[in-house]
Amino acid sequence: MKGTALILEEGQCFFNPGHFTLHWLHSVEHEVWQEDYQRKDSGFLLTTTRFRTFGAGVPHDGDLELDAQGYINRSVHIHLPEINRTVSRLTETTLLVGEQPWPLFRWTGDYTNLQLHPARQVLWRHLFIKDYCHEQLGNNASR
């Protein structure tokens, strides 16, 4: 079964949905930034970025649209073999899987490395073992 491996220092887990969003507060501007991803066999496709202000790191190619909440939505198509980020309370790093927010900044220590990789899970494990990140990591959070 195709899925995504989420790797943190506290452990790793597997989730199935092929679409997810990374959400954080920009450390300088203190504004919400979001990136929408689709899982592909060879990595991930960054499809949309959302932000309120332009600055370093904002993709310069793609269509722009201003939404009703004042966010700039930029359509992009950037392929990444894996995703690496740093999780911190300052930036409130959160993964949105479906409608479920996973507050990674509460599940791990500050400045923890986050890695996301496309992965396969054997069917029996998926059927018999609950291996969802919000249950595995979120329930073990001591912060």
C-alpha cells in the first residue's frame, strides 16, 4: 500500500492520504505560510503555496490568486524527492492530513528534523496495526 513515511527523532509512522499540507508561521514575518503537496511514486509535488507577504523563499513562478482571507495563492508544480523541515514551537509547524491537524511542534522538541518520504506499507500491517501518526506520536506527546 502506498503512503508517506513521517520521520522525527521521536519515531516514525506511516500515513495513507496522498495529499497533505505543511503549515507554519514565518519566523520573521509571523504570518501563516502553507504548502500543499501530492505524493507521487518518485517523491512529492508541491502544487500550491499560500502566504500574505512576499519575501525570501517565495516561489517566483506560477499563477497568483488573492483569496477572500487576504492570502496570496500561488499555483506551482515543483517536484521534490523528499521533504525536510525543522519543527519548532516558534513556527508552530503543523501537518494537515485531510481535515486533521497534526501539531508536530507539540509532539517533538524544538528544532527537531522532520523528513517525509514516499513509502510502501505491507497490507497486513495496514489492516491489523493502527499506524497513524496522530495516534502514535500525538498520544505519546509529553509536551
